Amino acid sequence: MVPAGEGRAVRVGGGQRVRVVDVEGGQVGDLFAFAADDPREHLSAAHTRSVTSRLFPEVGESFVTGRRRPILTLADDTSPGSHDMLIAACDAARYEALGAPGHASCAQNLDLALAGMGLAVPVTPQPVNVFMRIPVEESGRLRWLTAESRAGDAITFEAAMDCVVVLSACPQDLAGINGGGLTPLAIDVL
């Protein structure tokens, strides 16, 4: 379990699957992935968009690293399918700008989860924001909508290489993305 507002890291072997479950529904998760042998190589949403020519992921498509190597493939999705690859992880500066200095953040959750495995990264990569609904209007403007995932909805990834996957049950409670409040997520290595 990933408690509401916290993060957890798991090791995933190449060919293994990792499933993220929205336990109660309406909870966004920031998902990060790092090459097990070199955490400087990580899932890159920007590189993935350029490889797939898509703003949002679809089942069967790979997520790639900054070296353009596949790291995860979206294997299955029982949710409505809203997963964002545009928005940066929340961090201390975001909460200071919102008038909430010291608020927990996905960037902090990433650092704590990696530290628990004896790892660190110099910067917070842009995550894949699972269950996050950020449609792009025709004008190019982004809309921040409440997650529409339901209790038990899940998204499953297959690892293309040995990696470390970090999941943050996003602590954002100042914008309406997390439905009725913060709730836990589950991460299962299958």
C-alpha cells in the first residue's frame, strides 16, 4: 500500500509487471521509473511523447528513457484511461506559490522513496501522472479536472528492463484533481 500523500519504491525485473491500483477511486499517482543499473537514466515523458507522437499513453505503447530506450510498456488499463504526461510533479516551490509552504509533495515523496533504497537523483523527472485528467482544449489551454478513476481501477506496466519504479499517491489537496480528498494507492509487482 502507498498511504495517501506518501510514496513507495519497488524493484521490477525486466519482463515483470507492476500494477497500480486506485484503492478508493479518484486518486492521482505520480509514477517514476529508473534504470536499475543507472538511476540517471529514467522514464522521460518528453521523449515518450516524441516517440509515440501522442500526448497521452495508450495500451501497447512503450515509455522510453532520455536515451530513447524502452523502460515500461503500458500492458493493461481498467480505468477510464486518463493518464497525464504533461504536468510536472508537485514540489516545494509549487506549494509555496499556492500559499502552503512545507506541504508534502511528489518530489519529496520520490526523494524519500529512493533514499529508502539507498538511491538518489539530482533532479525530479517529469512523471507519468496515472489517473490524472488534464485535457487539452482546442485553444491549447490545459484543464485540471478531478480524476475519474473508480475504486479498484488499475493500470499495469511491463518492465522492458530491470528498473526501480516509484509511486507517489499525490498529496495535492489544494487543487481539485484528487476528487474528495487524499486516498491510498496500491502498487503490486506481479
